Amino acid sequence: MPYYEFCLIGGDGARLRRERHLASDLETVWGLVFRMAEFESERGRRIHVLDDQGRIVIGIGASAATLSAQHLRVLRGRSPGA
């Protein structure tokens, strides 16, 4: 199972927070992005997810991630069997 590094980047480009997690699929990775954004959605902040070789696999603004998480919850609430 691969490791991913989750970095919270401030509006000035400074790395504010870094976490490392194991994740077996991108659904898990996105869930961790959404969780980080939930607490860190201040304007101008970004979240980068790097794979185990240091390549960025996800780059998203924290506010956009928060909105995406809310939208996903709405969609799952409407889907049959959710």
C-alpha cells in the first residue's frame, strides 16, 4: 500500500502542515484531502498530495476542497443505497 504526503500550503507559499498516510485508493486520498480542508479552508491556502516518488497527484485550493466535499455529501445523500 503506497504512502501519500499531504501538504497544507499557505497563501505565501509556506508549508504550514504536513501529514503522511497510507492509502490504497484515490477515494481514500480524497477523503483525507477533504478532512484536511474542513479545518484549514482559510482563503489562499492550498493542499498538495504527493505520491511516494514526490510527484504532485492532487493540487487543490482548500476552499475548493471544502466545497467539493459538501457537493459530494449532497450527491451521496441523493443516490439510491447511500
